[in-house]
Amino acid sequence: MNAQKKYTAAIIGVGKAGGGGQKGGGHAVGYLHADAYKVTNPRTTLHAAADINRENLEFFCKKYEVAHAFADYKQMLREAKPEIVSICTYVGLHRQMIEDCARAGVKGIYCEKPILNSPAELAAVDRVVKETGAKIVAAHIRRYFPAFQRMKELYGNGAIGEPLMCIAGIQDWDLSEWGSHWLDMFRFLHNDRPVRWVFAQCRVRDLRGYGHAMEEHGCAYFEFEGGGKCILDGGRGMNGAWTMTLVGTQGTIRLEQEYLVVMETAKGRVTEDFSSHPGHGYAVAWSNIVTDLIGWIEGGPEPILGWSNMSKSAELNLAAYVSAIRGDRVDLPLSGDDLKINEWPVEVLARRNKK
């Protein structure tokens, strides 16, 4: 590894000028990627940016002193030739952008979540990875948070007995734009073991956001090989925001605010606070992802957020919607006609409800 080499990075989809955060779109996640490249990680330089919105692009490039700005990301790939590219657009644009980056020779692709728009795209990106050797990581940054790592340790080592159930809710969100984080964390807490099956249901009416139909309320229930089940309520919070509860045969573990781990057993309650831990926080997590991606580019192992693992989180997310379409349990891995669905599955539910 050449510790002195710096990689040129670029961002596709910089986000709303001045920030944003309302459900439905208009976020500024590109700024978080920019901070990782420009501020927190010494191995990268922010070389270029592309966005179809001129105002957003100009504001972003001025803030981060980005020399090369493009309205067309394909032109950016041809002319700026970045070595690492962050894809921060809506999910419906991801697959084509991943392929274009891979075939343009980009060394590392950092894609926002939800990763892919449809089950058919899973196979399409698999083919691109095999053909080009593209190295793709996804932005499921909570795997780097020490509180989640501690929960995984406790849940897996029998601190609350045999693992039974993980439970979480998301106030006023859905199973994908926000819920994909919790689905990925459920996989993390179960050591990324294969999911056996998924049951899900969605209430879909006229809500739209992020370029696609959205459910007003959804719920996913699934089981891992080797035991352990999970429930995610997309649309309704459970016992406060940013919480998750793990249930075992001898107690519970509760996450609060992503830094408090509260374990209750017959021995009493133990609370661990990770808010001051040097590994806690978004800036650290974002920088760690870039560091691991660079290590992979330079011949190291595929990181935990690499495509071969993250594709399984994407499959679980999409399988929940497929179950809602079918009104039946879906066994994983997806197969047959389910893999032929080539659009955001919630669109199918939206059309059905209009009839």
C-alpha cells in the first residue's frame, strides 16, 4: 500500500443548496460524502462534481472549492476521470450510474441507499461487477458505530440468553429510504447470515417521493437461518425515535439515540454510553468507509460494506415489497418471476390501488 497516494474523488448528485431534510427528497447527502473526501480523510481530494441543478452545483462547488463542475455526469467521467465516485442520486438512477462508472474505469464506487430500484437490477449489477471488477460500497454507515458493534457482541455472546427477536420502528418513514438502514442493521446483528423468508404488507395510496411511489405504512417480518426473527414497522415509531430492541430468552437490549445501549436481565439494568467514544459519530463512520474502500482498491479485503454483502441487504429490502405484491411469504434468495420485476415494486402496488 502506498500511504502517500491520494485518490481523486467525485460526486454525482450534490444535493440541495444549503441543505435539506424533508421526507420526499431535497436532501443534501452529497455534502456528507464531500466532507469525507475533503475534510476527514487524508487519502482523497474532491476533484469534481456533477448535478443537473445548476444552482445546487454552483453552491456546492463554491463551498468545497471544487474545480471541475459538470451538468452531465457522463461528461465528468470522460473528462475528469475520477478514481472514486459517490452516487448520491435517487435510487431509480443508481444502476445505470454504477454501470457507467464501472465501464469508465472508476476504481471505487460509493453508492447511497437504497442501493437498487428493482430485483432485476440485482442480477444486472452482479454482471457488471463480474465483467469489470468494479468495487462498490454502500452507505450503511451504522455498521461502524460502536454502540451497534457492542449490541452485536452482547446479542451474540448470550448476554440475554438465546436471541429471539429484533424490533424497530420508523416514525413517518418507509421500509427503504430510511428503513433500509434498520434492515441492514438486523443483518449485521445476525452476523449477515442468510435470510430464510420475508412476510410484508404495505399501505400504498398517493404518496410519492425520491422519484417513486412510497408506502404510507409498511411492515416487514423475517427470519434468519440458524434462528432469530425481526420486525420492522415502517411508518410508526416504537418507544421513541432512533430506538431498537433486541429480545432474548433471558432479557433485552435496547438502543437509544444510537449511542446508549441498555441491557436488562434478572441481574438488573446496565447502561453503556458511547456518545464520547472516539469511534462514535457520522464523520468518523464516513471517513472509515472511504479508508476501507481505498484499502480494497489497493488489494486488501473486501470491506463489510462491499457489494457481495450489501447486495443481500438490497435483496432483503426489495423482497419485502415483493411479498407485499404477492400477498404471500417470499423465500430467499429471490428466484423465478420475482427476479424479473424491473421497476420499483411500490409502483406496482400504487397502480393496483388506483384500479
